Amino acid sequence: MDHIKEVLKNYIPKDIDECMEWLDTFVVDQGTIKKIPENKFKAMCHHGLGRQLRNDWKLWEDKDLALYFKNLGINHADDMSGIILTSWHRKLNGKPIDLDSQIKYYQEYWSSMSDTSCVTPLTDRCSIQICHGLTISKII
């Protein structure tokens, strides 16, 4: 079983369902994660688990999973990992994933940004300590 987990650890999912299967397999403390409100969980994990997903799953490149999201109209790796984390949190809590509304949220966000002449970038003061004390996975 350890050999299979080692191979799967390096596997890049092909779609949202495979992402959630991977997270179910490798992320521990799921009971703790379920208790965290959805938006707080997504914010807490953006720079930790979210960064791991973006980098390990090559969401910044035109690879399978990134192309899956781009075909859905999601073009930014941060948005992709946000959808993955939100979907998984909802799955853990027995809620509908509602992928269409998540996609619409990000599309409307970027559409509103294109109408803005000046966008203030996030700064260090906006960063959040990620996944406070959660044991995410031994592979992080």
C-alpha cells in the first residue's frame, strides 16, 4: 500500500472529482477541517495547501488539470485551487459542490476587474497564517 500511496502522491488529477479523491486520500485532520467555516478554510489554506496544489498539480502551466479548468472558463491558478478547496470542504460537510456558481463567481470577479482602471495588489499585510496547526499531509 505504501508504494501505491507514493505513486498517487505524485499523480496530477484530471478533474474536480479526482482532486477530491486525492485530498480524501492524503489530507489528514478532515474532522477538524469540517468544523472550520468554508471561507475561513479557503483563506487559511491559500498559501499552504493551496500553494502545494497549484505547484504540484502544475496549475500555472497548460497541463491536464489546468486545461480542465480553462475549458470551464477559469484561467487563474489561484482561482483553480480556490474552487478545489471550496469543493472539497463542501464535500466533507455533505453540501452540494455547486461548481457552476463557483465558476460564475470568479468569472464575474475578473469581469469587474477589467472594468477597473486601477487595481490595488494585495500586500504582505493581507497575508494569513495558513492552516493553523492542522496536519495537512506528511508530504508537505
